[in-house]
Amino acid sequence: MHTLKTFKSAGSAVAAALRGAWRESPPKLELPAEDLAAITPLLLRSGAGALGWWRCRHADVQTPTDVQQLRDTYLYYAIHAAEHERQVSEVFEVLRSGGVEPILLKGWAIGRLYPEAGLRPTGDIDLCVSPAQRATAQAVLDRSENRRYWIDLEHDEISRFGEQSFEELYSRSNLVRLNAIQVRVLSAEDHLRILCLHLLKHGAWRPLWLCDIAAALESRPPRFDWDCFLGGNARRAHWIICAVALAQQLLGAQLEDSPLKGSESRLPGWLLSSVLKQWSAPYPSNLPSFVGNIGKYLRKPTEIMSDICKRWPNPIQATIDANGRFDDASRLPFQLGNCAVRTAKVCRQLQQLLQR
């Protein structure tokens, strides 16, 4: 078993491994071979394995087995990226044939900003459609021939946290070429804001998402509208500034010509430590689902508390869910409140089952 020699935490080593990894020519990896071996499982589990290989491919690394794992992940992502691009093109054609004009976000929309397609894993296809076209879009996607596509039309970053209407997002969107068609993507300002909110909503547990933010920051157009990017809500604007500051502090994102330069110096200490803790131990894939375990709780009520502890909210998630401020105050009240809300929800579901 490999252990860290240079870094105090695995999260810090992960940050060092991914520093500048989204660039065409990233800085040379200055990471001891033993440290790289120790964090390779973390890079692989979090979807950042290919980016880890991009950093170390020219480094003098004496652990070929570990580097080979990262390289194999890159090749796997590259193969699946081609299939994903084909599916994105087909989905746009399918929806347009039904009179729906979607906007693509995350996924390929951010992956295209990386130097190679294999550097970022592909997943479902995230689309935003007009509320007036939502039912039509769903009907088209529900056709048997279209069920092979994994489509996500629900995005809290827009419906819950966004002050902009679909019409505003659409008016600023752009058409970019993908294979033989043009696909519609969000403006640089809107997309970067959504990437920041997505990172924070999920507790920043995945370093890949912070790399996405860094890539979007460094790919922004010369006339990037910072006021549009931050939006009109002061509290959420501060959340977004903190996400940008994390990209600068942990990954070395360049903000030399930005009004947000230096914002990393104002990061609350709990935020930075929470991110590094998440990166040291990414969420396991088998976290208990409260809703799916209602039957178990009926048989063994004490299991409720055990599962609640396993899903104890991290400070970032708890603050976002409570619409709290990213200040220096303790996060414990937010975490307790978040836990109480989830517990009450489970208790209501149990009560409904018992009353049947």
C-alpha cells in the first residue's frame, strides 16, 4: 500500500497533480512517484484519471503500473467521447425535428475546451429547454427509439439558483459545430456561472468539476461580461466568487486580467479544508438511499441514524441548501438543519407507509 511522503493530505496531493492539467501544455508534474501512486485511486474514482496522465506523461515517474492505469483511463475516455459526440448530435437532430431547440450545458459543452476529448469522462446529456417546450421535448425523448439516450432536463443551477429566464439564456447562447451540425451552447458567462453552482451544490467532492471551472475561466472570450457572470443576487455572487477562488488557490487558474484576481485570499478556512477533505475520500458509490431503504427502516428503525451519519452533509452542501453565507461562522448549524430536514422527510415517508 502506498502512502504519502510529501503532502499532509491526499487532497493536497490531488490538487498538486491536477494543477494546470486542462492546458495544452501543463506545467511539469513535480510529484514524487510514491505520492502519485498513493493518489492514483482517488484520481480514477473521481473522473480525473486522464487529467492526471496528461500531467505526468512527460514526467520522470518511476511507477509505470500507476501511470499505465491513468493512460488506460485516458484511452477509455477518448473512445467513449466519440460515441458521446455522436449521440449529442443525434439528440439535437431528434429534438429539432420535434420543434424543440435545446441548449447544451456541461458535458461536451465544457469538454470541447480541453485540448483533447479523452481528458474528460462523458456521462448523460444535459439539456436546457424552454418551459413552453418541456412537455414536447419529453414526449419526443420518451419515444421507444430515443430511450437509449441518457438525457437530463432538470438543473437546479438554473431552476433553483438562476435569476435568468430561459429567454435570457437563449438570447446569449451560441451555435458551435459538432460533427455535421450546429449545437447550441450557453454563453461563456452563463455556462461558467452554472459550472460554479454545480460544483458547490454537490459539495465540491469531485476535483474534475473544479478543473472544468478553471478551463472555462482560461478560455473565456476577451469581452467576458463579469457582471453578467455574477448575476444579480449578491449572496450567490459571493458563492460563485468563492468557486473561482478555489480554482485559483488549488489548481492555479490564471486570473491576471480579472476583477476577481486576489479573491482566493478571502476564502473562508472551512471551505478550503472541506474541499481537500472531500478530495481525500470521494463519496463511495454505495451511499445509502433513504427512500430506497424505507422497508429496512421499518424492520430496523435504528438503521436510520446509522445511514444519516453516513450521509452527514459536508459544510458546502449544507450551506448551499440553507441559502447561507460563505463567511467565517461555524457550519455546524447548517449541517444540523440539513440533517433535520432529511430526517423529517424520511419519518414522513415511514408514517405514510405505516398508515396504508
